[in-house]
Amino acid sequence: MPKIAYERIGEYVRTALQIVSDSGGALRSREVFRQTGQRLVFNDYETELLEKSGLVRWTSFLSFYSIYAVKAGWIVKNAGIWHITPEGESALKLSEINFYEEMASKYREWKQNQLPDSPSEEPEGIEEPEEGDVSRQLTYEQAENTAVAEIESFIGNCGPYEFQELVAALLRGMGYYTPFIAPKGRDGGVDILAYSDPLGTVAPRIVVQVKHRQQKATVQEIRELSGLLQRDGDTGLFVSSGGFTTEAEREVKGSRQHIENMDLEKFIGFWKNHYGSMKEEDKALLPLRNIMFLAPTQSS
């Protein structure tokens, strides 16, 4: 019976990580699989549909062995998005076979720490993914992808002042008071002021700039926010649904004043984490519902 060689598995996962790297370091899992399918050439065995799950064999192997890359510390999966780590970037320099061997070694080391009684040696032959485990893994990632895509679509259809209200609602859910939210018609300046107490007597005062657009926030806009931080203890928060340029992110990290940046991914993550603490009227601005389903096995 045909087999998929270790080197080929290394090529699967290495190609997927390269695609994530080429996409700026983060990419939705469905895009990772789609672009991997475009970049590699597969034989009939690799493209065969598996009888029980209906999955294509190569996608089954990539999903299964991507867990090895997670445990190796080369990628992080969060809310249906793959993030490549600095260690993962370094691993891209390895050949396909060395990539696989290093990944498998790190996975076995992780597994040995988690399950001391498990065998540490490489199993004889390729470890065939269990269709049930892989199907759950893909279902889990697809569910995350679908959920986040719907939330992003909802936010994308909001107007700029509606998104500003969402940011203010998030801050209230995080325990802050928002006595000032810029009214419509205001151009530039401070969009939201947030305080730790109702009277604003306790530092810090959070000065918030909100941009809701496809374009990334620029370094000049970060510097303009910095110029608004005039009180001792002021903290700046720049929320940009379109993300930030590399220069803007570097400006945030290097600023002498305390400035935080929040892109759409961070905003959605914070909204989920603090949703339970929000008032009902704030929840209604972006309503969510938890759905329980069987999670994938992470130790196989």
C-alpha cells in the first residue's frame, strides 16, 4: 500500500508555515489549506478521499501533523488563525526531511513531558492519522473560522461611529468608565476618554483614537495620538480595524509614552473575553452565543 514519506510530510507542514510567513505571520487556517493545495503538486494517493471522513488524504495529514508544529512551538493556532513564531521562521531554513525530524523530535519531547510513560522513540513507519481525530480537528478549526468570519463581517458592515460605540462598550466591559465619546461630525482629536473611576480622579486616563477602515494606521497617526497624551499617567489606545503598518507598530513599541494598539483580531478576542461582564445594552451591540461541541484531541 502506498505511504506518504517523512520528507513529504515535512514538505506539507513547511509549505504551510512558509505561506503563513509570506502572509505577514498570520493567516486563517482555511487559507493555509487552500494555498498549500495550490502550491504543491499531489499524486492520486494524496488526493484520494478517505472513506470514513470524506477528507482528502493530504489535508488529513497536514491537519494531523500541524499539531506537531504547535507542540514544537513553531505555530500558534488561535480563533482559526495560524500564527508563525520566531522559532517557526527559523525552522523554514531546514530541508523538508530535517524539518520533519526536528518537528517530530520536539513533539516527542513535549509528549514525553505530558505522558512520561509513553514511548519516546519514533514509531516504525509513518503514523497514520486517525480519521475521527482529524475530522474533529478540522471541524473545530472550521467552526472557529466561520464564527470569526461572521463577527468580522458584522463589524465590517458597521459605520465608523457604530464601531466607536463598540470600542466604548468593550472598555466598559473591561471595567472602565467612558464619560466622553466623540459625537458625530467631529473630525480628528480624541474619540473616547476612559477612566478607572466615575469621576476620573484615578490614573490612568485612557485617550482613545478609533479608525474603522481597510487602510492600516500609519506612524504619523500614532504620533498624533502621542501628542494628545498631555497629563501625567495618560495612556494612549489606538484601535484600528484595518490593522497597523510595520512602522506604526514599531512606533508604538518604541514610544516613550504608554501607547497600546488594538487591531480587529485583538478587538474580537477582548470582546469574547469580557462579554460576560458587559451590560445587556452593550452586549446587544455585538451579540454572541456560546455553542458547545466536541473539541479535537491535542495529544495525538
